[in-house]
Amino acid sequence: MEPAPAPHHRFVIEKLQQVAEGKVMRLALFLPPGHAKSTYASILFPAWYLGNNSDRRIIAASHTGDLADYFGRRARTIVSSAEYGAVFGFGVDDRTKAAAQWSTAQGGEYFAIGVGGGVTGRRADLGIIDDPIKGREDADSEVVRNKTWEWYKSDFRTRLKPKSAIILIQTRWHEDDLAGRIFGEDHLFESGWVEAGDGEEWFVVNLPAIAEKNDLLGRPVGEPLWPDYYTREILEQERLSQGPRNWNALYQQRPSPEQGHFFKKEWFSYFDTLPAAEHLHFYGASDYAVTRHGGDYTVHLVAAVDGESNVYIVDLWRGQTETDDWIERFLWLVSYYQPMEWAEEAGQINKSLGPFVRKRMKETGIYCYRNQYASTRDKVSRARAIQARLSMGKVFFPRRASWLADFEAELLTFPSGRHDDQVDALSLIGRIMARMQDGVLPKPEDEGKTLDKVTLDDLWAHTDRNRPKRKRV
């Protein structure tokens, strides 16, 4: 017995139904690998569509002819089954045997083609493009992306009848993939009705593997899309295996540039274990936002510097919460890391919130030196110092941190990305580097000594439970 459709399957089914009814003429489905988007949209739906529209024609494309044939063969098997005939009263025309090209007994047609293949002479009422990208090599090839785009415009679209529908199904490999070309560089790929670059109205279904803010299905932040199949543990392992770029693109549907413009991917260095605490000096920085659930995030970032002026990004908290919540997070980080200085931007936000921070510091007995930096220059200028340090390979990121993927994506899209809160906090770290006191070079007998394992496990798990207080030497 087949398992019942999961909530995201039911939502996809609802939108496919609306395509058949003419309520949605352009549908984009962006879901992570292995979540059955093709099963419903490229196999079950075409068979159902032809059963209810016996004289309609479908052109179905995938990145290669082999994959297109596979979808066509499975759809044909359904249409040729006795169960299908009992429901719709007809099946496959026995004179058509090919998986890639077959007809129903009532005159409907199904034609499968690889992206880039010829469709001259064909006409369709419904066009389906499922997984137009073969893999990372093709996704990163501008030549392949250009060819795919020209095929979509000149071959695929010109074969569709007036008032025909289009369904695009894919994971987001690249910011300039087919979806990126259709919707334009300014589109944030949020779910709902979206105007494409050519003015057409599309309904976008964007469902990341791990729920984020304003989830289309109403999932709380952090909930897996298909928890009965892909548990949080499985997805967490996949996040580590894939690395930040692939995880953000394929699983969270938020591709970022491979290189970046301001911060280059090739500059990023990583660490698995920190030097021992007695060899480090810790510093912090915050970028504040006032509005709960607003467009901006409050970010707290902690960095450590060793005896060779290497900077380690050791902890980060980011949230759209009430002021009292992020103040408690700040105090917790101060208590745990005991930083030598905490950097903030001077300005109206800090002036309005500063008294609340000072009040809680007195109440809790948790103190640190808070230093305000003027924000008169533009964001790019303020980020130059940390940009220079990154370019020299002197900034290290924790390879296993759960927040690393989002952080890297923001760095690589700066200064044109949707958010820059984490970059602003990192820029503050850059601005206090001239004041930083280097850590202590280890003695020969201390070589290889690292921060204790319990602390590291808690650090990179990044949970809300209380961590043991780190002892300073």
C-alpha cells in the first residue's frame, strides 16, 4: 500500500489541479531533491491530465532524453493500466509503443524531449520542464545556461498553443539557472504570485528542506519538509556533506554565487577545532534591529584572535525577536565568552536600546566593554577592513556550524543580497581589529591543545540549552 501524501504533496497536488482548471497558467515548483516532486508533477499529473482532457497534448522536457523517457514511460504505464481504463474509459493507443512518444485512444498526445532537443512540428496545450539541469558542472557553465535559456525561449515556448500552461519543476542549482533567467535577478523567490521578467504571472511554490520564516505550509522555523522520510538528523548530515553552497541551493532553494563580488569564496578558510582558550582573546559585535518579525535581523557575532593574528568566527546568533529576547542572548554570549570588547554601531537604534542593555547588565552582573563605532560611511566602506583580512586567509569559519550556510550565502551576495545583517556584524569585527590584542602564542608543551570537546559540541550544535561556563585562565 502506497503511503499517504505528505502535506507538501497535497499542496503541490492542489496547485496542479488549478493548472488543469486554468486557474494557474504558469506554475514553478522549487523543492529539494528526493521529495517526490517529479512523482506527482511529471508522472501522476500528466496521466490524470490526459484522462480528464482526452484530446490535449503535452510536451515534457528534462535535462536529458533518458530522464524524459523515464518519466514518459512511467506515465504511459499508468495510462495503459486496467485501473486507469476503468476510471477514464480509455487507455493508451496500442499503435504507439515508444516511451517518449505515445497517444491515448481518445487522441491525446505525450511527447518527451531532452532540454535542447528539437520540438519542431509539435504543438502542446501543456508544457512541463522537470529538472532542466543535469548537475553542478552544467549549472556552473555559462555556455550551458545560455543554451538552455535560448532553447526555452526559441524552441519550447514557441511550440505551445495560445493559452497553454507551463509547469517548471526544479531544485535551484544556480542564481542564473533557468528559473533565475525567467524571474530576473531582483526576484527573491518567495512563494505566491510573482511577476516574471517578461511580465507573465507565475505561482511560485518554494519549499526548503528546513522551514524558514514565512513558510508556505505554515511550518515552524527549523521543521523538515518531509519528517517521516527525511528526518532532521538525516538533513543535518546532508547539510554537512553537501557544504554551504550546495545545501543553500539544492535543499533551501537559495543559490548564491560561486565566487561573490565583494567577498570571494576562494578566500574562505575553515577550522574544526579551536586553539585552547588560554591562547585566544575573544571579541564580539552586534547589529541591532528593533522590529520583531520585521525585514531585518539582530545579529550577535563572537570572534577570537590567536597569537598570529588569525581571526576565528566562533559563534553567531541571528533572530527577528523582541528586544528583551536578543538582549538575553547577548548577555549569555558575554557571560560565556567574556570578550575583551563588544562592538556596536553608534546611532539612533543603539541610543534607544542602550539603556535596556545597561539595565540588564547591572541586574545580572554580566559586564563587558561596549564600544560604539560611527556608521557615517556606507556599508561597503565599513566592510573593507574585514574584506582585506579575509583575502589574506586570516579569517576562519567553523566547518560544522549550523549557521555557516546562511552566513556564507550572505557574504557571497553582498552588497546586492537581500540581507546584510551578518555582514554588518562581521564588518564591526573588522573595524576593531586595529585595537585587538593578539592571543598568546602556545608554548611547545601546549602545541595541539584545543578547547575542550564538550564546549565544541555545544558550540556547533548551536542549541538554546545552557552551555557550561568557560573558564578563563
